[in-house]
Amino acid sequence: MQRLAGCVLLALDVLRDRFLDWRDHGILLTVRRHGETAAIIDVFTEGHGRHAGVVRGGTSRKVAPILQPGAQLDLLWRARLEDHLGSYQVEPLRSRAAVALSGRLPLSGLNAVTSLLAFALPEREPHADLYRRSEQLLDLLGQDEIWPLAYLRWEMALLDELGFGMDLSACAVTGSDQDLAYVSPKSGRAVSRTGAGEWVDRLLDLPPVMRGQGGASDDEVARALRTTGYFLEHRLAPALGSRPLPEARGRFLDAFTRRL
């Protein structure tokens, strides 16, 4: 009997050794139903990037309220093989649902962030700095006076992280760092008023706020977001297979510009 029990324990140890697992924390991006009671979640984690997995009982009354986009989660992922979908055990760290539902701007802002991350990030590729920026941005939800500026800086960081950032340090034509007013849609480099010449009508707006200057008024932030939007739509999206940008970004811009 003891020998049998020993064999059973040995077999369990072998099975445990066959599983891969890790623990991390992350921001919930998307949730979709899987079967009758489970859910598949996509999470942006600090150490493992955007990573999906199954949550058993994810549609239950106990777990479903936890699985809200934008929520901060403690995660234990486990799978038999590295390339398997795997399963998550989740524990809530911080819910952002209440502040998101406090107004149109925070709700649309949260949806814009989670949608863009789900759209743009490659699977299972760590982006620790962008993760920290995203967490800090979402923690500012509800502070409507400063959130659009923080969002603009985050969107610029997103483009930079994924290889589509802008070089706003000096004019691409003259080399000067003075009187920079435009961005080249082709190179992403700044252009001065003097350097723009006859090409001025083909250049994008460069409000001072994009260089960390000026008063960062709502009008400047809105103009800057039109410029970053160009690079999201015409540079990033084509690199991802020409998928359209998430509509959530447009809804956020609409909510923001309504207050101008």
C-alpha cells in the first residue's frame, strides 16, 4: 500500500513538472466568452507582454465582476507547453470600473487605452516601460483636467515603443531647433517654418505641447492628437495588416473635443 502511495505521489510530481507557469500582474485588455462558463482574457503584463489565457468560471457571478477591461490583476498562468493558450488564476488588485463610469471622458479614455494596446502590441513580447506608463495613465482616470495631456504623452510613447516615434529635436531641413512648427508625415521628423517652404501644405501640425513646451491647452492637445493619429492610422496600422484603428480612440477624441 505504501509502495502504491509512493508511486502515486511520484506520478503527481511528474505531472506538475510538465506544467509551465509564471506569476505576474497586469492590465486586463479584453474579455470574451469561452464555452459555457469560461472566459478568454487578454492581459498586458509587465514581464510577459500582451498574453492571453483561459479563466475557468470566468462568467460566474463571483469572477465576472473582476474581469472588467482596465482592471489591475494578479495573475498565475499555467500551461503544458509554452505555445499553448494556457489558463489563468486571477486575483483583483485594483478595479477601475467605478471611476471609468463616472463620466464620458474617463470611460472613453479607458476604452481607448485598452483597445489600442490590444490592437498594437505583439503577443508575448515584453514592453516593461510602456506597461508602467500605461498603469500610471490609467491611475489618473477621473482627473479630467490633466488626463488628455497624459494620454497624448502615452500615445507618443506607444508610437515610439513600437518603432513609429517622431524625432522632434531639430528641423529635418535646416538642422535648427528653433521655430519648429510641423512634422513630416513621411519621416516623422520636425520641420521649421523656414524649412517647410512650398511643402507646408503637406506637413502635419506640431503644437509646442508635443515638445514639452507651452501651456498645453486643450486646443493644443487636440491638435497634437490629430498628428499622432496620423501615425497610428498611416504608419502603425499598415504594419499590422492594414486593420482599422479601434473605434474607441475616435470616441475618446469626440468626448474630449466636446469640451473645447
